[in-house]
Amino acid sequence: MNRFLKNTVLALSAAMMLAGCSGTQPADTGTGVSGEFESTVKGRNADITVKTTFENSKITKVEITDQQETAGVADGALENIPAAIVKENSIAVDNVSGASITSEAIKEAVKNAITEAGLNPEDYMGSGEASSETAAETEKLTADVVVVGAGGAGVSAALTALQAGADVILLEKSAVPGGVSVIAGGPMGIDSKLQKEAGVAGTFTTEEVLAYWQSYNAWMDDGMLFYNIASRSGETIDWLCENGMPFVFMGTEQAAHAEGFPTYHIYADQENKAQYYVDVVNNFESQGGRVYYQTAAYELKAENDTITGVKAKSADGKEYDIDAKAVILCTGGFGANADMIEEQVGFPLETFTTGTQTGDGATMSQAIGAGKGKTIQQYHGVTSYSGIQTGQGKDEIAKAIYLASSVWVNRRASRFAPEDLNYDTALSSNAAATQGEYFYSILSEDMVSKLEKEGSQALNVTIPVAYEPTIPMFSVDEGWKDFRSALEEGVYSGIVFKGNNVEELAEAMGVDAGSLEKTIADYNADCEAGKDKVYGKDSKYMISLGEGPYYAVKARPVSLGGIGGVLVNSNLQVIKDDGTVIKGLYAAGNEIAEIYNNSYPLVEGVTMMTALTGGRICGEEAAEYTASKN
């Protein structure tokens, strides 16, 4: 990991070297130290390497030379943190909201470089004068409509309101637009132009989808709200394609949904989806819209149940007092609020988040008298305890959990679902979450050996589970070369358990040995009979675990985020508990959970539909409302 960036006359002494850090010999010119130093530290997804340049002990350049952070989420930190460090000549700069882990990693790497250069990190902890001056400022702004949040719902709402003739301000807590929408695959749509081209449009109706939806939710939802959004979903996709966000029609993506309604549209380029949001916001700005990044709304202004504006604060401390006739809340739910999630769920969750989804919409709306809306977890898939972000395709251990031939047991050592349920990532996560914080996925040594040599096809698994469109979780016909080493590393770190027999495995897992012995004996007997007599798992996946040795991977449910908290009616107007409308206040996307029962839906793309189409509806309604006030 250590290496010199360029030739030096003298090598640094071993005593001065830091692990993961290398650089030139510090050159003392009499006025300070000059040179280049490189440090590698752990980031959000993988290691980040940062090169820091000093001239006369002043930081003049910070460059990210290697990183694998999530595109569209970490971009703001990768760009803004180095610039801020150079500007302030300080590592005491504010993290970029939504990318705090990446921000901290960059600052840690620069701190390592400071130490290696023979300088004192404490001398680089001051804040610049510009920041303190900015913090004292308050700017008064005026707009017809303020949209809070620039994710899927927010950009759709802002551009729609602008095109409808409103003067619009868009506030975004992070340094980049997109929010969790850049992690999603795409929206549901009915009767889009793409579906018409594919010959699918007209083969099913919004009413038929609603009937299926209501049946799945046992009618414990707002069906009218779902209908109002779904009936406009196709035209919204057409409109987005015309305004900088292209989609392609996929129909269905998960194998479990192959016979379902073909509603799924995905971003045309899954590697470029973050840029689509930048393009739409640029489009918004080119037409006269105003955008304020790294600016978080913290208070709604209202009089007599009527919105009068919003207050916000930028990352550098600048206050904004904005007068407006309408506000649209699109802050993304509460997936990044660990305390709120644990309070509602009862245990900590692995969540998909950019770090900005902290329940701001619910907090602000309830502070002015709005009701408390329904909340749910958007359970979607399962993962290991490796610490690797779910869905990035780098978690070798998690492959064991997504293998339909494995055996899932809970902390009572009982099977709780057919393991091929993992082909529906919503249902597999629902089943897992019902077991509590974690469960186990068990494989035998014989299974591991076959996977190493031939891939999952050796265990009759010929269809990979896809967590995101076009991103399979494992290889079917290529050997899992790194799988065994990942398991053994997991044993060492305490997230995988191993036993030569069932009794040893149970002891390592911390479960009752007698219960686990019965579970595995019953399962092996079912395999010999060729039928899962309890859950009906496909017989081709019924492969006996044999005599061992065994591995048990500790697994956990995943949530795409906490949804809801803002109470709305069927027209997306924010309301009080008694149904009274707070005039001029709207909400869309993950702010609302009234269309759900208590879990993520089976119809693909619904949450993105709720964001993009719901945002567009809010934009239209807000623009019409403000026009009536002029």
C-alpha cells in the first residue's frame, strides 16, 4: 500500500511512516514544508486514496486518485470536500450532507498526509473567516412555490410547477440532486408511449392494477390516492423522457413477477442515472428556476392553516427566509434516521440512504398542526453483516443468503420461509424482518465446494437474483472463486459461523442444538423425498445438507427506507388529523405511506411512480393554487 509518488533524495524514516500513507520527503524551504503525500483509508464502499499537496505548509491541492463510492450519492463529497479543505487550509470543514462517510474518509486521508509531512493536524483545525461571515447572513427570498428536496419527487414537482407558470425555488440538503432515486431502478407506468411501442399498452388497465393492489394490501390503504397517481404514471414517463430523463420499458424484472403486470420502466442507462437528475435540474434552471444546494429547510411558515413560506439554512450557516404561497415536501422519508427506524421497527436496520432522509417533512408539517401520517419500512431484500453497501455487487458473503438451495433458520433454529422466496426481494425481506434483527442462511461444505468450481448451476440455481436491474447478485455458470475465502474471513470476524457437525454449528450460532438438529434432519428428509412438505420450495432446490461441515451466514433484512410520516388526502394535499387541508402544502414520494398497507409492494416501480408522478401532480396543483392567489 505504501509507495512514493516521485523520486526523493532521502527516504522517510520508518518511524514517520503511517500505515496506508506515502509521499515525498517533506522539503523545508525555510517558510514551511512542501511536497505531495498519498493516503489510503476506508470509505463507504471500499478504500479511498487521496493525494494532498503542500506548498510552504499550506494545503494547495487535494485530489481523489482512487475510489469506488456510489455515483450520484458521493459525488458532492468527492468534489466539494477537497475544494473546501484547500479553500480553508483546514480539515475542519463541514461534511457534505448525504455523504458523511465519504466526507470523513477524505478528511482522515488529508489528516494522515499532514502527519506524514511532519506537520501538526491541530494546526489545520481552524475555520475560515468567510464561513463565519456567511453564518451571520440572512437572505430574504420570495417565490410562488418552494420545493423541499431534489430527489425524484422534488425535481418532477419543481419542473412541472415552473412549466405551469410558477416562480419556483428548489432546495436540496445535499450537494447533488437525485436523493435515493439514483439508487432505484425506475418507475411503474401504465400506457406510456414505450408500452405502446412494445404492444403492451391496453392489455391491462389502471383499475385492474388497483384491484390487484387492494387485494395484496387487504384494502388497508388509500385506494383513491393510488388510482390518482397510477392513472397518470404513463404520461409522466413520457414527459420525463422529453425533459432529460430517458427510460426504457422492461415490463417485469424479478423472476417472481414474470406473470405480473408489465409496468416496469428503468433508467435508460443504469450507470448514468445520477446524471439524469443533474440534467433535469439544469433544464429547470435554464427555464428560470432557482436551485439552492446544501441548503436544508427546517421550518414551515404558516398562518391560519395556510402556508406562507419556509425557512432554510445552508451548509455554511447562511439563513434563508423565503416567502411563498405554496410548499411541496419531497424530503425522502426517514430512511437515514436510525433512531426513528429503531423506535418504529424495534431493531436497527440496514437501509438504502444517501444520509439526508431524516424525516424532515414529517417533522416540519407536524410542527404546524398537520397530522401524523402512516409509516412503513420499504423492506427489500436481505444482506450480510459485511458492512458493504447492499446492491453494490461486491458482497461475496451475501451470495449465500440469495442461494435458493440454502436453508434459512431464525434464532429459534426453525425454517420460516421457502428459500426460493428470495426471487421476490420484497417478500423475502418481509419474512426476514418478521424474525427480528437477523436470521441465518446455512450451507454445507459440499455445497461450497461445488459453488467454487461451477457456480450456482451446480446446485440447480440457474436464474440469478437481481437486486437492481441488470445487476445479478451472483454468477450462475462461473465458479465463485472468492466465496470460500470470504466465508472464512467471515468466521474470523464473527459474521459467519462454522461447525463440523450440527451440534458444533448450533453452539457457534448461539441457538438451541436440539432444535437445529431437528430442523436440518427434517429438511434433509424432505430433500430425499423430493418435496418441501411445509413451505413448498421448488423441488429442484431441495438439496440435502448432508453430514457437514456447515457454514451459517448471519443475515439481516434490508429496507429501501422509512416511508411516510406526512399525512395527505387523496389529492396529495397535507391535512390535519380531522381532514382539514393546510392550504398551499403538498407532499409526494417517500413522504407519504397512505397507499401502502405495511410493506413494500409486489408491483415493480411503485415507489418511484409515487415520487415522479406524485411530484408532477403536486407541481401542477401548487402552480394552479398560487395562480389563483395572484
